[in-house]
Amino acid sequence: MHSYATPIHVVRESQPDMPVWCFRPERVTASAKWFRESFSAEPFYAVKANPGVHVLDALWAGGVRSFDCASDREVELIRTRFPSARIAFLHPVKNRRAIARAYHEFGVRIFVTDTMAELNKILEETGHPSDLTIIVRVAVSCEGAALPLAGKFGASADDAAEILREARRYADELGVSFHVGSQALKPTAWATAMADVSRIIITAGVTVDIVDVGGGFPSIYADGAPPSLESYAAMVEASFENMFVLENADLWCEPGRALVAESESLLCRIDLVKEDAIYINDGSYGALYDAVHERWQFPMRVISGNGRKMKGMKAYTIYGPTCDSTDKFPEQIMLPANLGEGDYIEFGNLGAYGRAMSSRFNGFGETEVVEVQDAPWPSLYGSVGAEVVSIGSIATR
């Protein structure tokens, strides 16, 4: 991987034609350190957020040793790269082959379920062993989450109590989990969920060894900062003390976005300016899915391709590279009025889900990765730097 001082140096020295991921390993170091030292929950990194091997290596170097995997492919990736890693297979619906591979080929012993049918699949494909850790996922409210996850996964209170009783018969260790939604902006969501889960445990009448409070821990974007991560940790830890679980029960969490969002930005080339329209080489079928479809406001900055001074401001519509006419930003963006072909837009704090959700539609999607040393974007873990243009806003700061 090539290393540069800043993305400006990337532009000056290589004039890249394809989108470039600008990786900032010190951001991963900072986030991993916070979760290890400032939160008593064991972090299981949600691999789905960013499976880039350079990101995984930085997390490992930062002390992260546990991983939340959603498929046998992710399990294989982690076990191959980090043989001693602790892996949890935390997708509530798994096919039988994936369960068998995870247990027999890759040594996974931690599985999640939210139905009796899935519990039976796990037991059958693993051979009813005595070393399973079974986590029962419970449905909870997603109020306050930018991306609610309610509806698809999670057992109801009555069903969860029944599954817990049945799982306790077979599990070496038994746990409960939930997910309050992605980019959850209310720390109280965890307090509410943990109180609900505690009541379910009492109803089930079983001992519980593990409480997994899931993911949802936020990152910071151009539309404002969430509450401090310390407030989330304090809320979770206080709520855990009041739960009806074993005194020596373990507390887990599944951070994805909060660990890696700040680690990468994407440098996109402007291929055409047509009146008030800009065409760039990434879009809704690439790393900018959330910016287009979910209206997420990523911080951004313009980098001149030839070093000229940017002048004035103008409202532009930004289009991605594909043939789909819906491959465009939902709102016009205020950007320098003298933009032209060969200039670049850098989208910051895109390290979570940008890479993971990219497709190869129309043959696009090829990128390169470089390492940079600057830290221009808002951070939950440290200082801020350069000028940022807010997407969907006529203001700059």
C-alpha cells in the first residue's frame, strides 16, 4: 500500500482515474483503544461494517480479538487471517452448510438464534455438542436510530422466554442479545432494551451467562455530533448492574460503525461538469449508497486537480457513474463555482459500510487503497482539522 501525507498529495502525484480509499490507521488505533479501555463490554467487531484486510489488520494491531461474523465467508476470512481470534456467528438465520462449516472447519462455538427452528438447526448441524455458547436475540425498540432494524430479526418476549428455556438445556453458556438499530442516537435506548430483556430472563426462569448489547454505537458525520461514547458506556454499564443475570455474567457488544467509520475516506474524480450537474466516478451503486438512499450527510471537501484556487459557490446536482438516472444525490450541494473535470471530491468518515456495500453494476466499482497521515474529519476520539462542506446544506464550515 502506497503512503502519502494527505489526499492532496495523492491528487498531485498520481491524478487517479478510479476512486481511491484513503486509509487512516491511527483512527482505528484510537477507536480500538477506546473500546478496550473505556468500556467494560468485550467488543466483537462487526466484520460486515468493513471487511477490508488492512482495516482488520489495524483492529488486530489495536488489540481487538473478538469478531462478529454474519456468514461462513466472514468466518473463514477471520479464522484464516487471525487463527486465535474469538469468533461469534451472530446472523440469526444461517443455512445448514454455513453452520456446519463454522463449527467443524473453523472452530466456532458461539451461535445466535431467534427461533426454535434455528436452534434446532444449530444443534443438528453441530452434532448436539456440549461446548456451544447459544445467544438468543430478542426484538427491542429501535427508537432514536438513524437506521431502525426492527422487524426482520429478534424473538418476541414470549418466544424469547421459550427459546431461552430450551437453549439452556443444551448450552454450555447461554446469552441474550438485541440490537437497537444502526447509528443509535439515544443512549437511553440501551437502558430500555436491557430492562425489557431482564424481564424476559425472569419470565424464562433460567440463568444467563452473557448479555450482548449489540451494535448501534454511532459515529460522527457532517450533520452534527452524537452524544459522547462515554454516555453510552455509562448507560450500558449501569443498566447491566440492574439486570437479572449471574453475578459473573459477561458483557459483550458488537461495534462496527463506531470502530471503523473514521478510518477511511473516498477520493472521487469529477469526470464531467455540465451546467449545474457534476458526474463523479462513484455513486449509489458504489460506496456512496448511504449518501444517496439514506440521505446521510458525510463530510466532504474539494481538492483541485491542478492546484488552482477554488472560487465562489454554486449549487450542483451530483451524479454517480452508472446508467441509472436515480444514481444521484437527493439534494443539491453547494460547491466551488469553478469546478471542472479532473478536480476531486473527498467524502470523509466513509469507513463503515461504504466499501462493504459497493457493487460492480455497469462494470464500475474498482478502487485502490492508499494510506494517508492527515486527520481532517470530525472525530469522536480526537481532534478535527480541515474545512468541511456539509452535504445537503448550503452552509460550509
